Amino acid sequence: MIDSSRHFLPVGVLLENLDLMAHNKMNVFHWHLTDSESFPYTSAKYPNLSLLGAYTPAHTYSIDDMKKVIDYARLRGIRTIPEFDTPGHTGSWSHAFPALLSLCYNTNGQINQLPNIIDASLEANYDILNNFFTEALALFKDNYMHFGGMN
């Protein structure tokens, strides 16, 4: 597992890791691409997710970058399973979609409880998620996708 959402690595370093995985007969690359900290995954449908949610514009993976990594892995017998944390750990999504996150109030009436969880009460959020994951599923052709989880 490589957590590019918290620790961005250039494509060349990812390819080196895939070579090391192949040498050690490891066949699943779990690529943690989004979290509250940053959004380095470039979406064709929603480019503002990475434009506004990545650490910097230089800390993003273009669609061609991701295809290169996926193909490089495949040619070495390695599956690439992306992780897009949802419905929690979505703080980086809110830079592009401010209304995406829930407004959770504490006992003092302040909004500070779980400020990075998608608001399931808004129908528009389901449209965003549907469009986003339809696109991601077309790029990552594996039968599995990881959506994170909260401890």
C-alpha cells in the first residue's frame, strides 16, 4: 500500500516500487489516492478536485500518469486497487464541493464534529459520487475498489 494522499510520490518512484513488488512476487498494489489531507487523483469530470484539493498542482497524478502506473503494474502481474476514502476522510473533496460535507454541531452549537464526512442528506452529493466513481471504475479496471474505513 502506498498512501499518495498523505505522502505524494512521483510516478518514477511508484514504478520502482512496482518493480520491487514484482521481484518479491507481490501482486496487489493498493494505491491510497484520496484522504482529508489531499486529493492528487485528477478527475476528468471534476478537475477542481485535484486543482483545489491536492497539496500543490505539482502533487497530482494526471490520467496519463495513472494509466502508466496501472499498465506498468499489469505487465508485471500486479493488480492496482485504488482507495478513495468515502464517506469519511473527505476533507480534501470539500475544496471543490463546499456543500459536500455534513455540518455536525457539538453541544456548544459549534460546527466541529466530524467535519470531513459526506452529507448523506443531500441528493446532489449522490450525483457527484455516482459520476466520480463511474469515471474511476472506467480507469481502474480491477473488480475491486477500496473506500477506506474508520476505526
